[in-house]
Amino acid sequence: MTRLVILGAGTAGTMLANAVAKHHPTWSMTVVDADDQHVYQPGLLFLPFRGRPDRLVRSRKAQLNPRVDYVNSPITAIHPDQKRVDLGVGIIIDYELLVIATGSHPRPDLVEGLTDERIWRRRAHEFYSLEGAIALQRTLRTFSEGKLLVHIAEMPIKCPVAPLEFALLAEDHYRKRRLRHKVDITFATPLDGAFTRPVAKQTLGDLLVDRSIRVTTDVAVERIDPASQRLVAYDGRELPFDLLVTIPPHTGARVLEGTGLVDDVGFVRVDPHTLRSVVDPSVFAVGDATNVPTSKAGSVAHFQVEHLLENLAAVAEGREPTARFDGHANCFVESGRGQALLLDFSYDVEPLPGTYPLPGVGPMSLLKPTRLNHLGKLAFEPIYWNMLLPGRPLPVPTTLTLTGKRPVTGKD
């Protein structure tokens, strides 16, 4: 009987645990997390503009198969050399295989001046936590004019298109309230454009320009000046704001520090295809906790789980893992005005125009704002709770396919 321990009961950890329980019912499996609040993270993007926070939260334990042993406790230490995990309640858990699904964590404390009480949760906000999105919702109810600065501190972050989506939704929000002419919106990024991949960068950048959203690139933040309400960059540029919506730097879980398993910012160093630790053959990672060079997004976790399930079984049987994750990611990009774009890409293939998931049929359009894409994003919430987390099959390919996509030429 294989003894599997999964650290983290977020999207990736929950999906993997349910898949293992279904396919390997004889395995002994324990899932550990510090609380019992499973937050639907895609909903945090919309919460500042509308909606109720309680709708986004459910019990972690309730999302897990009854065969899973769920332990609600902080993790105090991981000892890979002893194949042991120490918990805050004095419990020690031994494992044969360990999967780290501890996610990616916003760290506003890493930006000097950001959490100053004069501005934090008042004039400076983030929406990557439930508390942050609720606070921002309160502020947006009364903010009706001035400079709105939407800012990314550094990469990588969870859902890298979410800041851009927020800027577009904010533009739509003030347009509907007939206040758009009173709110100046700037999108500031450490990248050299709106996105990391060339074709999508052009498309999304054009969309921002079309909505009269200023784009400021290559911004490496040095500090936030609370007194003057300015973002100060290392190159000397200063960006003033009346309302700052920032995405702070992200790191891996702090408990991973000192284990030898992680990179400089705390993400688990894995083979990008097998998701196996490059330093410990009994350790794997999944979802946002990994250092793989693709988006930290729910779709990535979903596609990774399909491959990781095979690789865990192989190692449990004494074989080498052979299932290869190709970096497949797809995500809807809310563009406001009741429309959204859809991106579908991998390690080696950038987002391209076309149709998804069926060639020539769709019904979704790639790299094109449509009403149907927007409805698809809204429909994802019940799919998430009722299909994705429980491990029910979805009608989308796990690996990227070029079928239905068309190459971009100079005329596009």
C-alpha cells in the first residue's frame, strides 16, 4: 500500500487527491492544510465590482473524497531526508510519496511602504486574497475620480492576466457609471508589454490602448511613498495615484524554505514535464507551487493532475515516470463590456487565433473578444465546484493541440 501525503488542499491538491482516491482506492492518503476555507479564486477578480464574498468560500474537507484523510493543521516542518512532515498540533506524518501543492502567496510586505497604515486597505489594495478583494469592493463604492494605478510588482504571479482584466473591468465599471472621464487609468507592468507572449501581447496591448488605458512598461518598483501617494521605480520614475491596485510579489510557502527543494523565491524545482523534484525522487509538486515556466492558473493545475496521476502510479510501482506535461494552459481574459478573450498555449506554442475546443466550430474564439467567451468564464464557477474539483471528465484536451488554430502572419 502506497503512503501518499499531499500538502495543500487548494485547487491542485484537491483535484489530485480526488483523482488518486478514484483510481487508487487502496493507497493511504493524507491531505494537510492550515484552514478549512476553500476559496474560488477566479471569483476574486469580480468581487471588487459586484457579488457576495460568502458565495466564493466552501469547506475544503467537503470538496474531498470521503476516502481522503484530511488534517486541518499548519505545517511546521518538512524533512525530505526522513520522509516526514511535522504539523503544528504535534503530529508527525511519514510518507513514501510527497506532493507539494502549497500554492503561491502574495507578499505585500516585500514592497517597502505598501503596507503603511496610512494607505494599506485604504488607498492601496490587492484583490488576490478574499480580505483584499472585500476591502477593495468597499473603496470602489466611493472612489469616483482621480488616478487609478493598476500595478504588477514582479513575475511570476497567480493568473498573470488578472491585473490586465482588472484594468479593463475598472474601465467598464466607470464607463457604466458615466464617470470614465473623471478616472485616469494606468496599467504598470515589469514586462515590456501587456503579456509575456508576442501575439497575445500585441492583442492585449491594443485592447488597452483602445480603452484609453495608459500602459507603462518595464516598471521595477523600489518602494511606495505613502505620504505623496506615489510608486517609485528603481529607474527614478514616479507614478502618482489616488487609488493603487497592486499585485504584490509572490513566493512559495514559507515552510518550504530550508528544505533544499525550492528556488530562490520558494517554488519547488521540478522537471517541467514529469513534475518530479529535481533533487528528491520521492517528491513531486503540482499547481502554483511549482517553478514550471507557464502560467500559475487553475487550468494548468487541471492539466498537470492528469499527467501527475500517471507518474505517481509509475513511481509507486518502481517504474520511471513517463507522462509528460507540455505546459498547456488556457484562460479567459475578461475585457469588459460583456466580452472576454480566450488564450490557449503551452511551453512551446504561444497563444494563437482560432477556435476552441473544436476546430472550425468552437464554440469559443481564441484571441478575440466575444460575448460567448464571457459567458464561458461566468459558467466556469459551477463547473469548478461540480466537475473540476471532484475529478469528473471535461470535454477539453489535456495536451495542447494546434488543430483549430492558425499561424499569425505579418498581415494579422
